[in-house]
Amino acid sequence: MIPTAALDTLRSVLGDRLSVSKPDLEQHGQSESHYAPAPPDAVAFPETTAEVSALVRICAARRIPVIGWGTGTSLEGHSLAVHGGLCVDFGRMNKVLAINAGDMDAVVQPGLTREELDAELRASGLFFPVDPGANASLGGMASTRASGTTTVRYGTVRDNIRALEVVLPDGRIVRTGSRARKTSAGYDLTGLFVGAEGTLGLITELTLRLHGRPESIAAAACAFGSVGAAVDATIETIQSGIPMARIELADAVTVRSFNAHAGADMAEKPHLMVEFHGSDQSVREDAERFGAIVADHGGSGFEWSARPEDRARLWRMRHNAYYAALALRKGATALTTDICVPISRLAEAIEETRRDIDASPLVGPIVGHVGDGNFHTLLLVEPGNECEMRIAGELSARMAERALRLGGTVSGEHGVGIGKRGYMRAEHGGGWDVMGEIKRALDPAGIMNPGKLVPDGPGVAGDAEGGAGG
Amino acid sequence: MIPTAALDTLRSVLGDRLSVSKPDLEQHGQSESHYAPAPPDAVAFPETTAEVSALVRICAARRIPVIGWGTGTSLEGHSLAVHGGLCVDFGRMNKVLAINAGDMDAVVQPGLTREELDAELRASGLFFPVDPGANASLGGMASTRASGTTTVRYGTVRDNIRALEVVLPDGRIVRTGSRARKTSAGYDLTGLFVGAEGTLGLITELTLRLHGRPESIAAAACAFGSVGAAVDATIETIQSGIPMARIELADAVTVRSFNAHAGADMAEKPHLMVEFHGSDQSVREDAERFGAIVADHGGSGFEWSARPEDRARLWRMRHNAYYAALALRKGATALTTDICVPISRLAEAIEETRRDIDASPLVGPIVGHVGDGNFHTLLLVEPGNECEMRIAGELSARMAERALRLGGTVSGEHGVGIGKRGYMRAEHGGGWDVMGEIKRALDPAGIMNPGKLVPDGPGVAGDAEGGAGG
């Protein structure tokens, strides 16, 4: 609990933009996934970096936990206030501060959402390519190191951030990076804060790298006889240097959900859904080269289209895969998994996972950003059914073990939060201790998003090795 | 000085692979630039990670400085033993441990050089794209966050490293990253050690991201009426999304040096030297689109060629720019500068620099990786002429100030070392303190490459804010 005197001090900074109302606390204690709610003690709605700094100073002096909040769409419980404290909602810091067309960058506040940014950029001919699906905030995307369908071409959010402004755990405001396209002047602090999940500070401004909107875009889907054939076609495509803008796998169970709940009429086989960006000529060439690879691997139904309506239908379906999958079982909730392996082991990883799910009583469609070796299952469980949740947790744990055994990572893009913390020792060994040492150096009191990502330090109570995974 | 007892202990690990011979100490106390020699007290030639770990443990227990050594080609005095200590020469750890064609990666030891790697990869159809010019070691390239002519297309060395093995300042061995193409499982330790210049540990193994050798490569050079016109053409090229593999500026003074000392016969005007990678068809299309932009900006002489001999001649000239420049003044040595600015400010930065040099008594050709906003001058001075060296230092200092005023960085790719440390406060403000806090957390005794990059901590004597710049 935040002591009343501390609440008064926080209120002296924010006035009525500090809330302890039950609806505000409840809303900021929820997540989009299956984790139990954990509401904060108060919610702040700052409007400036100076206010964020003032709040953090107050909390640092009193060892009150501080948790950042964007849109609440993260999937591993990143923003749950598991030790209570102050939730800092960046919803009012959502402006585009500058668009520099000549340098292809934009300076934005962390509460701006991906779709809001896209709308602001439309007239410039530029776009920000990172697309995790959800309409997340840019600050949240940076903090979880988001990626998504376009990463195979444009990189993760890390590759598309030039500079940050960060409020440190003691309230200091620092800037990392610059608007230059590269630098070798010192430690990569930008890279350190990206993916730190708010455990090292709060991001209060981002300088984003933009890309020119492609002159031409084409999309296609095609069916394969097996996941292995689809993955082999993907590997050959990547090796041949075709600059795929997206290359997504939907397995047969996912296709069934598209047919049943997203108005599709596709063969119930594994599909690749792809997109090409470039000039009219290069898109045609890329599509033809890809088509030849598809044919070599027994793929069928490949027809590419540059018509915006065809493309929109395809990607709406992919983006709504989560909801189509949920609809496979009425009233179900999903445990979402997220592993990434070297692409040469991807077919094996997916096929083992498929067999493991099929041997369980659960339904679990598989979708993957296969150009990156990353895939997800959505394990459908009845809400409140502890037995099913345990089975789903075990399937998820075996996926994590599989990822590590095959030389990969327990999280391709969803992050650690509370859900993957139990696997950090297995993945990083002594590297996890190094993360803890950095954490303690910058946040000795352990106030920034405690209970997440790093081993528990002396500052906050908790089990030393993190919670159980899954 | 390393005490005799400590030398004996080190020798118990390495036998005659520990050297205190004068030639070895002198060779490892030199750098390729104008900094005064600073030899170590001993040089170690380890062959395994376990040996490196043992050496570091011995030095940690006795607070003996440890300095990594690759090929000695860094330009900011990174490997000078300014506080004495043990130089760890990775020359015997120079193997390719694995090439994974399916995953397009390779696992290598840090002493392997860029050209050795290229030779090993030739049969695979893959290549490692980062090319800083010098035949540097991969460990050195990682530690200085190298980039170079191909960065505009393929990124810096950071973008092309998937995983590292590192010996920490207390001798622990940790692994960062994995062979997966992306991850969001925790802090980006790989990114932290890349560019840390050996101040946080010694890199003992690298997993590199490879790329397919392009089916077709074409190159060209063309002349412009002014640096401004060449830069404007560059900006339009980048904005239009033409995937340039290289786009290099040589100013009129540089072209003069090519004509005089590299067998060229070019108009003494600013030139762009470019390369295109792709299929026969895409290379043709890219070259034609670029040619149209050149014409719009009054460029002349643009003729592209896919003949390997034409291309080799062009890039041999560019790579030898350093020696051609030196030849402009008999017996001269060069102070090399390296700033990077937002590309919209690049013409301004280069033109101001040109005027500043022309107003001085020195000759200074300018070359630039202009697609990234990065450029260098080679300020030619008479060895031992302190007056000229002071003038060169002042020109370099004004370049650094110019970079910061225009929103850029004091080092695009050469790093901090001892040469740029005096500018770190100006560039990073409180961010430099954060670097120091991370350094102290991982290396509390301050033994790893002391006197470089970070503010001096309590561990090692020295001025708190680093030496003077330049």
C-alpha cells in the first residue's frame, strides 16, 4: 500500500491526474492473458517528462514500486502490479513531436499507439514498419522489444529506434542515442532500455526510424502438404535473398479457424501467407521467384495480387487469428506461447509441438513468423479450469525446453514479464546474473517494475529464481 | 608493473605463451594512429576460453589491467596499455568453429580476421558484409562496433552478431544471445558488449549473421558540381528506397589523391562511388533509378558496370584512400576524424568542415559513408610537429562540436578509446554516468581496459572526465 502521506505528495504533482478510484485500479490490474489480476495502489496520468521524473523521485524516496502502462496489450503480465505501487499510464503523453522526412525519423511520446502513428505519417510517404498485431503503444513496444509479421524484412523495434529519453529509477532524465543513423560512441544504452520491460527506467520519448512506403505491394497465400514443406520453402526463400516483407505460417488447425470464423475458404492444409514490397517491377520479380520455390516444394494455389482489397483481407485474417482461434472453442481463453529457434530447426520444433498438442486434450492452432524462426500456439482452455490450465502450462513448458534444446530462445517477441521468468536461468545461465547486476546498479532499491525479468534483488521480497514458468 | 609473482602465476597457465620480450611489448604498445605508444607489461597468447578466464581471474585478484588485442588496427588508441598491465592477444584464437548454411550463421573465435573469414566462407555462397576497410579481427570489430562502406545496406557489426561468449572482469564465462534470429528474453547483453571496447569483458566467441552472396553486383562512380549536390542525390536515393549496397563520397581533394597516387583519371570534383547487389534484373533496375537521380542533381559520367575488374579497381581505390591521402604530403602522418550526423545536415557538416580545413595550413581530404551521414577527414601533419598536431586537434574538436550541434555523434564508427573520451560528457550528458555505473557494477576494480570510454571510477587513477579530445 502507498502511505496516505505519499499519495498526498504524488497528488501535489498531478492534482486530479492521480487516481485511486476502483475502476482505474481494476483496469490497470488486468492483462490480455490468463494471469491473475494484480491492481496497483494508484494510477498516475502524467503529461510531461518532468512530471514522470517528479513521480519517480517521490517513489524512490519511499521505495514504492513504479510500473509503466501503455495500452495493456502485453502478453506476459508485464504491467501487473504484483507488488502493488504506482502505475504510470502514458495515455496522455501520446503526441508526435516531430516528423523529419529528410532523415526518415519521427520523435514521439511513449503513449502514442502504432495505429495513431501510422495515421499521422500517412501524408509523409513514410511508415513505421514494426507491427506486433495489437494496437500497442510505442513505449510499450520498445519496452517489450516487440517485433511481428514484418520483422523478416524491417527488423524488430530495436532496429527501428534511434534514440530514447528515459527517466531513471532515481528520477534522473537521460537521453540515449541521437538522430544519426549509427554511432560507436560508447555503450548502447538505447539497446539496453529496449526490452528492459520498465525494470531500468521509464521511456518518455522515442526517436523512431521510418521507411519509405513501398511504391508497390503484393500479397499471396499458398498451401503445402506439410509444415515441413512450408518451412523448407521458407528457408530456401530467405537463403536466396528474396526480400520478403512478410512470410507467415498458418497450420491446418489455424486454417480451419479461418474457414469457420473469418469467412475464408482455404484448403485445410498448412499455408504460407506472404507479402512483397518494392517497385512494380521488383515486386513482380520477387513474386515470380518465390512462386518457383513454392512449386519446387509441392506448394499449390500460389497467386499473387497487388490489389489492396485482396491484401487487406489476407492480413485482416492473419491479425484476427487470435480471435478466430478463440472461436474454435466457445467461451475459451488462450494461453499464448512464443518461441524462436534457428530456422534450420523450425520444422522439427513445430512438428514436435503439433504432436505434443495433439496428444493432449486441448486444441491449439499454430501460427508463425517463420522467416524469423518464431511461432506461437494458442492453447484454448476453459476459464477457471485448473486442470486444463495445468496441461496448457505443461505444453508451454515443453515448448520452452524444446526451444532451448534446439538452440533458440523461450521468447521470440512477447518478452519475459512474469510468464517467462522461470526459464531465464535455463536460457541465460550466468548471463541472468549479469542482468541482475545491471539492474541493481541502476535501481538499487528495486522499485522499477519489481517481480519481472531479472532475479529478485535485496530490494523487493520474492523468490530468488523467479516464479514458475508458463 | 606486474609483480614477478603474478607473472609466474600467469606463466603457470600459459607457459611460453606469456611474453615479456621487448619486441612483443613494443608491438602491442603501438597503434595505427598518432597516439603515443603505451606498451603493456606482458603479452598473453591464449588458445582457449578457459585460459582467458584463468588469466582474468589472476589479474582480478591482483588488480592488474587487462587489455584485449586483435590486429591493432583501431584508430582511437583502444588497445594502448595506458595503465600498463596484461595485453591479451587473440591471434591464436582465430578459428572458424562452425558454418551453418541453413541458418546463415557462423561461429568464430575473436582473433579471426575479416579476410580470413571471407576466404573460409567463399565455398558456402554466403558472406559477412561488415567491411571497415582494415583487415581487422572479428573480436576487435565487435568491440569497437565497426561499420564501414556496406552499412547502408547490411547494418553495423551489431546488426550482424547473434550471440557472444564473454569472459567477465571476474573471470566468469557467460553466453549472450542464441542462434535464433531474434529474442525478447531479457536485456540485450550482446548489444551491451558490442562497442564496449573491452571495458566490460573479453569476447571469446562470436556467432555471426551471414548473408547470401548476391547473384549480381554492379558498381559505378559519378561526378557532381558540389558536395551539396552529391549529398542531395544521396538523400533522394535513400528516401526512394533503392537498396544501395554502398554509397561513398570522395571529395575533390580525395579525387586529386586518387589521380596522383592511385592511377585514377577522374574529374577533380566530388564523386559518389556506388555499388548495387541483387539479381541481374534488380541490379539493372536499381542502377537505372539511381542514374536518373544523379542526372536530376547535375551529376555526370555515371556508367554502371557489372564487370568484376571494374568493380575491384573502384573499391581498391576507395580502400586505399588512406594511403593515397598520405601520399599527398611526403612523410606525413594523419589524424583521422569520424563524425556522423542526421543525413539532412550532412552537406552542411561537410561544407563547414571543408571551409575550416581550407582556412588552416593543413591538407585534409574528406571521404564519407554518406548513406549513413558519416564522414572522415584525414588531416595530414608532419610527424613530431606539435604545432601542426595542435591545429589538427582543433579542427577535429570543431568537427566533434559540429556533429553535436547538428544532432549527431562524435564517432560514427571508430569508437571512443582515448581519443573521443573528452567528448563523451558533451554527447551523452548524464548518459555517460549511466555507462560508468554499468562499468562499476560489472568491473568494480576497474581492471578491464582502464582509461577508455567510461569516466574513471575509484578503481584506477586518472582524471575523472577523461582526457582532452582529439
